[in-house]
Amino acid sequence: MAELYDSRYYATGCGSLPYERNEGWLRFFGGIADRIVSDIGPATVLDAGCALGFLVETLRDRGLKAFGVDISDFAISSVHPSIEPFCWVGSLIDPLPQPYDLIVTIEVLEHIPPAAGEQVIANLCAHTDDVLFSSSPFDYKEPTHCNVQPPEYWAERFARHGFYRDVEFDATFITPWTARFRRSREPASRIVATYERRWWQLQQENQARRGLNIEQRNEAAATAQDLKALRQQIRDIEAAHERAIRALNAELKRHEERWTQLEQSPGWTLVRTLQSGRARLAPPGSTRDQALDDLWRGLHARQP
């Protein structure tokens, strides 16, 4: 199986982007390292299935004693020189060299057949009291995935060794399905009470969210009705404006027709002739023009 995880696998088999040392992957694992330091605070950490060692590297950059093991010769030969002494080729079934405050395994167990996977869990639980665990629950297309399981499967396997999910710890900074399993020496009654408390909280949150969703849907429906009415008002106003514009255009057309008729009438022709004659007999601004204006005003003033 180790030969499957060669350079080609890391270039094409780890998602849409090649799994290689670059700023993006180092930033991603640096974020995980920050949360491990701040939220868990272990002194020693083992990355079980460390691949190219990015988590080991970023944890050590933050002062933790981090180590890594992976089955791939290619992966271990590709770790950064600064962490070469702390990473080795090995199977997760093999005994580990020491106990650790925390063991992290990210997207590893789905690559291991079920029987061997249970051995790995037993081995990890024998060397720590705290496991940060992530295994894809649905990526069936990857050819090397031979043990894709839902989260409850892994919870049951860990429970066989006295490890239970820490329901108060949010491990989704790694993947949405990551869980923190911790050894518990509490009686079953206390463990059940813890799970029930968390279940109750989640149930109340779910009901509240459903209620909020219904309220938001009702508000959205009311808003849609208001928008529908507003659109109708706008259409009515636009129709009224169009009718008014048509009426004004019709009125303008009537005035234009009347003006045309007036220009073509005998009276208009006479007026234009008189105006032309006056312009010749009494040019504008002349003494005759002024006299005619005075005469016209006088006649107009005498009208009853």
C-alpha cells in the first residue's frame, strides 16, 4: 500500500490542488497549529499520517515538540530539512516510540481497511489520552479510500477504548466532521448526561433556527406581496402617463392642423398682404410706422 502514495498521488490525489509545500498549505496548517496551541495546549504532539509534514513543521515553529509518522517513503523524504529528525516512515499499526499529549490524524483512516483501521485506533488510544480525528465521511471516488465511514462509526470505535467525543470542543477548524476524542474515566451515567445536555442544546438551537426560518419566509412572502402591489402601482402610473402623453400628442396634432388651416385661409392671406403692404409703406421704426401705431392705439382706446 505504501507505494500508492508517491509523487503522482500527492500531485493529483489530494483534492483540486496539488499537495505540495506552498504558501496556501502552510497557511492552512499554520491555522490548525494556532488552534491546537491556543485551544488544547499540548506539549507533545504526534501527527499520525503526517504526509509532507506541514503540521509538524508549523507546530514546531510555535514551540511544540511535534513529531510525524507516515507510511509513504516519498512523503517522509520530502519533509522540510528542519523537521527531518522528527519524522519517520512507519505504519500506524506499529508501536509508537512514546506517549503524546495529543495525537492528530487528518484524513488518514479512510485509506486503511476496516480491520487494520481498528488496530490503528487501538494503537493511538494506547499512546495518548487525547485524539484530534478527521476522516472523510463521503469521498468515495478517491481510489485509495477503502474505509469511508460516517462519524458515528468512528465514535463507536473510539468508545470501545474509553474515548468519547468532547462535545464542548469545536474541532471544525480542520474539517466540518473533525472530532476530538478524549479518554474518559467518568461513569457511563455522566457521559450520557453530557451527551444529552449537548443534544438538548442542539435541539433547542435547531428549533429556534427553524422558527426563525419560518418567520423569515413569512416576512419574505409579505415583502413579495408588497413588491407585487408596488409593481402594479408603477405599471398603473406608467399607463396613466402614457394615456396623458397620447392625449397631449392628439391635442398638439389638432392645434397643428388648425394652424395649417389658418395659414391656408383667405383671411390669413389678406393679413399677410396687409402686413407686407404696411412694411413697404411704413417700414418698421419709421415716422409712418409710429403714426400708424398711434392711430391704432387711439382707435382701440375709443372702443366702448
